[in-house]
Amino acid sequence: MRRLLSRLATSPQGIMLATGIVLAVLFSVANPVFLSAPNIVDLLRNAIVTGIFAIGVLIVLASGGIDVSFTAIGAFALYATTKLLIVSGIHPPMLAIFAIGIAIGVALGFVNGLLIGLLGLPTLIVTLATLSLFRGALLTFVGTLYYGTIPAEMVAYSRQPLLAFHLASGRVVQLPLAFGNFVLVAGFAALILGSTMFGRKIYALGGSEEAAARIGIDVRRVKLAIFMLVGGIAGLAGVTHVTLMRIANPFDLVGSELNVIAAVVLGGARITGGHGTVSGTIIGVLVITMINSSLLLIGVPTYWQRLVVGGLILFGTGLPIAIERFNLHRARLRAAAGPTVTVQAPV
């Protein structure tokens, strides 16, 4: 138990969890409303879309790449799916609506995967380009006007609670069913990364792409699969956003990349690849959401959010390096001290 606590205290996830708890205490002291049930439910609700996006970004970072086009994919999926349903007049079940959004995301992710995996172009350059490409295609060929009235199936889904309870005042507090999408995506990613050969290949690419190729991993095919998977996750996030906001706005989501990447980095993932866990990412998402929501709650101006998030990205990037150096220094001290010899007194 002591060893487990020691490992937790020296891991990015453990430190970030402790940081989140400290921040929660400070926010609750500044404004007691912070720990109220309605505010906690609002925080969880605000974390849904960011959390789904973050799971996709985690997969890319673990493979040694970086993706900044996921919000453009999400925006394309949310608007194209909604417009398709409105223009065609069809009324499929909600599961089919999610499937349409995921399919659009997979198709756009295929473009990223084709350029990165098969042509070998740098991930950052490609996704910066496709961020503008997808967004431009959406606004040019799909539409620019937002729909204030979305299909009835989406509205009905948005009103279904995953959790609901009554307060003493008689107010009903509900956590939307869409939170289940975040839980399912997180569980799916944890299963892939932790229990499948595909997950091992993702971490292998992040550790050393050249070494992965030498042991027989088809690097191009794995990269293509990664970006198609991440595209599908982004498409799901986009449709989920529509159900939460109850409007389809093509200008939504784009611009939130910083928060998502910050959450993943704070959770222990490294830009260099080969590291990152779903549990750490969830902690990072909750911390980022708590900061963004609670700064407003305690009266801090909105422009401070960018400053705080930028500082957290630097903190999250440097933290794993600092922990690794600390552990290495401690191991060297132990090695220098030599084995401990116990001398037993004569009886």
C-alpha cells in the first residue's frame, strides 16, 4: 500500500489529481456554490464534449503524432449530419444519427491518415492544413447558417437524463444521457490501449517509429487506422455537441483545441509519444473544465482563462520530465549507497 501511494505521488496523474482536489477546495472557499450538486452536475455536463475530443487526442499523442484538426472534423460532422436530416426530412433513430456523424468523421480522418500514413507527411503540418481545409469546405459547400431547430430525435435525446435527483427546493437536477457517450468512448479507448495488439502498436509507434517498423509493425497502416479512429471519435463529439446545445452552428467547436490538448497533456500524455492513459486524461479534462467554469463563478475575467490554460500546458509538459529526472536521481543515490548490510549481534 505504501509503495502504491509513493508511485501515485510521483506520477503525473497522481499530482494532477492532488492539484484538482486543492483547486476544488480553493474554489469552494471562494464561492461555496462550487460544491453544490447543481454546479457539480454542470461541470460534468461541460466536460462531455471536451472529454470525448480528449480521448481521441490521447490516442494520437500516444502514437507520437499530434492532431489539431479534430474540432474541424467535429464541426463538419455536427452541421452536415443535422442539415442532412433536416433537408431530407428523414427521422432515423438516435443511434443511426450518431452513426452518420461517426461515418463523416471517419471519412475526414481517412484524409488525414492518407496524407500522414501513406505519404509520410508530418502530423502537425497535415492537421494544421486540414483544419483549414475541412472548415473551409464546410462553410463553402455545406452552409454557414445555423439551425435553431434541430430534428425532434435530437431534442428528445437531449432531454433524457442519465441521472436525475430532486433538491430540497424542489428543483430537478439532471445529468444528460450524453454523458454516457463520454463514458463509452473512454471505456472503449481504455480497452484498445490496454488490452489489444492495436493498442500495443500505438504505444510502440510513440516509443520509436523506426523500432516499431523493425519488429514488423506496418507503420503506415496503423497510422491510417489511428486517424480514422480519431476522426470517428471527433464525429461523435460533434453530434453530441448538437444534442447538448440544441442548435447546429457551423462556427462552433473550432477554437477549443487548446483546452483539449491541455487536458491530455495534464493527464500525463507526452508530445513525444509513447505515454498517456485514459484515467489520466479524464483527470486532466475535469481539471481544465473546473478551471474554465470556476474562474467565471468566482468572478475572474474570462481573458484570464487563456493565461491559466497556457501555464497549465507548460506545467503539464514539464511535469513528466521533472518526475523522470527525480526518479532517476533517487535511483542513482540508492545505487551509490550500495546494498544495506544487516549485522546481527551475537546471542
